[in-house]
Amino acid sequence: MEEIIVGVSGINAVDNPGPGVGVARSLKEKNHDLNIKVVGLAYDAMEPGIYLDWLMDKSYIMPYPSGKHEMFIDRLLYIKQNYGLDFVFPNLDAELPLYIKYADELNANGIKTFLPDNKQFRLRGKDKLPEVAKAIDTKIPKTKIITSYEDLIKAIEEIGLPIMVKGAFYKAYRAYTTQEAVANYHHIIAEWGYPVIAQQVVTGEEMNVVGVGDGEGGLLGAVGIKKIWITSLGKIWTGVTIKNDNMLDAVAKFVKEYKWKGPFEFECIVDGNDIYLIEINPRFPAWSYFATGLGINMPANILKKAFDLPVNPANDYEAGKLFIRYTYEIITDMAVFQNIVTRGEN
């Protein structure tokens, strides 16, 4: 099998871990027949993934995606020319618009991606979720789009307290009083602007699905879990695999309806037979290696699909398997850090 050099971002495995280390770990597993080298794409010299030398064959510091796009693309082309780069898994929300916009240019230079298009990507917006929920026959908490202080007060009167106050793409707060809701509203518009989402608080079990759409209406893999323990930052620390037919059917409908291409995380609250759609993330979640550990290697399936290799997506998994995250200390040489800081690579 010809070697494939794969770039992986989001290797910031800290208290708010990115998905990259789990993706890299999946690519280094031996439950596929690919010959892969992994290139870590970091934004800071202290990202722990850089120092996991059993996962990363090479690491580079990238310019921030919020800067000039020319610098970002040029850095990828530099890596392509000097080390090799055949494919990139962008795992951070801030990168995705850039990779989607310049996917054709990257592909023309021999760097493949496997991502949703702009129309699909916009579905992640919380203001779009009512449309998605209707299309896939799921429920959504009572939701109001807020563009003014007066809208917020009216939404609180209609929905009641407690209430969720959310940014369209990022941040979500539960408010128990009007004053708390107003403070959250001002915090969100100061950081992210309008629109703001006011949403009913629904009760039930928090469940998530990690999946990959093949871009043609089918799945290259999907695994559902129930959250057992989350951190103060809302990251899953412990979860258990579940097979909720209604939730998995909703995911299959979502992929079929929108012909989703690439990885995604489907977040919902399940109350009996009712599935409430809460969020759709257009990337792998930090816990995605759990699926690989169960025998469903979604990053490997993406590579096979992208390079027109035979794919046999195994979507069956065992319920009742436990996922537990833990911390780990890396002992390495200071020279690695110095190389990253002075040369931007190691």
C-alpha cells in the first residue's frame, strides 16, 4: 500500500481537548490496511500532541486561520513540498471555513480534504436547527432568535425560566433568572455578535453520536453514546455506548437528507421516544477515538473514500462499552520544544 501523509490539527490535548490526538491515534491503529504517516498541525508550541512521538511522525506550527489566508495556504504548501502532505483532517471550528473555501485550491496542489460544502456547513448554526429538526422528524426545544434586548425579554416571557441563552455557533449558558439571562446575552453579543438564541430547557438524557457522511447520503460509520460525566467546560470525560434506535434513525435521516460529507457530532437530549436536537458539530468530537476502539475507524474510512479505495463501513457496535478519559505525563527532551519555537517544526 502506498504511503499517505496525513495532516491532523486540534492536537491541543489539554483541559479543553481538541479532537486531533484521537484522530491521530485512529490513523495509527492497525485495524486498517493503510500505510499512514501523521503530521501534527499545531498553533502553539505547548500543544501536547507535538510531543507524542509515537503518534506524530512530524509536527509543524501553523499560522492562525484568522490571519491572512495566503499565509495559511502557503504553510500547507511548504509542508507538502518539504515533507509531503496528501490529506488534512481539520479538527477545529475556526479552521473549517478556510479549508472549505480553499478545498479546490488545496486539491489542485495534491492536498485532499473530506468536508461539507458551505451550504452544509451553515446547518451547524443554532438558528438553522429548527429547519433541520423538521426535515429529519425530530423535536427541538422551543427556540427564539434574538436580535435585541426587547426580543430577549419577550422570549423569557414566552419560554419561561430557566432558559438557555446561546450564540449562533458558540457558547451556551443556562440562566435561572432574568438578570442572569440578560448578563449572558450581553456576554455573547460582545464576543460573537448577533443573532443570539433563547431556548427552552428540556429534561432527559444527554446523548451524542459521532458519525461520518459519505457525501452521497450514506454513512461511513456512526456510534452513539450517553454522557455519564462531563467536565466544567462541558467535555465528555466518561461515556457509555448506547443503541437508541430513534436517535440513530435521526442521524441516518440527517445524512441522507443533506448528503452530509465528512465527520460530524450530533448532540441531542432523549426523553423517552422524543429526540430533541441540540447541536450539530461539523467535525470529529474530542471523544471520537472511542468509536475506533469499538472497531469503527472513521478517520481510516474517510481516507479510503477520499482516495477511492474500497470501504466497508462497519456500523455495528456493542452497547454498554465504557469510555474514560485520563491525564498522562509526557517526558521528553527540551530540544523538541526549542525546535518548535525556533524553527516552527520538529
